[in-house]
Amino acid sequence: MARYRYRTPVLTGPWRDSRAAALRDAVSAHQARTEESAPGGVRWLVPGGIEEAGNARPPAARHESG
């Protein structure tokens, strides 16, 4: 079963069972707005998107100077 959550540069939502539930979380967190004319029916107010479990981005590599 796929799991979905929203992710923006500052916030990441909880895993949900549906893409629609993850989008509702993003709208509730004021990261996105439903807008029928926008692609997918949602307009992101900040850079963001919905990720699917198993397709999550890996953590950014850390470079430490020594």
C-alpha cells in the first residue's frame, strides 16, 4: 500500500493512505491552496509537492571541513 505526505523546504506532513489526504494536510498547514485551474487542482504557496513512500528523497549529503 502506498503512503503519501506533503513536503516543503520547511515542513513535512505525516504519512497518509491517500494523495488527497496528504494534499488536505498541505492546505491545512497553509503550504498549498486548492485551485481548480491549477495543475492537479492545487497551487503550492511555497515550493513543495507530494511524495510517495519508497520514492522519498534521500537526505542531503553533509560535507564537513576538517
